[in-house]
Amino acid sequence: MSFEVDKYIPQRYPFQMIDRIEEVRPGEGSKATKYLTINEWFFQGQSNPVMPRPIVLECLAQTGVVSLLSMPEYKGRNVFFGGIKDAEYKDDFRPGDELSLSVEMTKLKRQIGVGHGTVTRNGEVICTADLVFAIE
């Protein structure tokens, strides 16, 4: 089952970085998909197109925001990407990749949330990161 991205996050093109939401567990975690095509704005002008790593983290952050904004107490609020505690990359991301994004919330206290994000491609973990969220 997939959910409309626009229902959960306020970002719109070109800043909406996830294409489809696969799972929503309010306050616990969420899963999403990103399909990389050569038409992505961040590939333009590159002779060897590689997705910039900060954009991978933004994809994970938007996936985590889905979990937070689906909670009744945070509906309609703003969530900011508060920081990265740790990020590890095992490979680059290129046109044609289908990225499976998953964020498990590990801590949620008042206006601060921490989540562990994972990006997989073809079942292989390519990126992990611990993300901090600030809820306004």
C-alpha cells in the first residue's frame, strides 16, 4: 500500500525528494521510495551523474518527517532537519536506481526527535544515518 506524499510533507517540486510513501507508523517510523531518473535537477550538467550525498540525507529526513507529521499532536506543524549525528555511505547513487528509504524513530521527547535512517538499493544497504528532527 502506498500513500500520497503531499498528504504528509509540505515540500513540493523540486524540493520534494521522495516519490512514494510505502508505510506510515505515527511516531515510530516510515518507509518511502525514491526513483532516480536522469531528469533529476541535481544530475543536470554532470558528465558522470551521481546524486549528491546531502540530497540522500534530505530524502531520509523527509521520510522521517512523515512519521512525525502523521502524529495527531504534530499535524500541521513544521519539522526541521536538526542535524546528522552520523552518516555512512557504501556507494554512490545514479540514474536508474530505485532507493528504499526507511527511518525508525529511536527517541521522541517534546519537540526533538531522533531517527535511524537506512537507504537500500536492490536489498543492499548503501547508506545509514542518525538524524535529528526539531518540531516547531
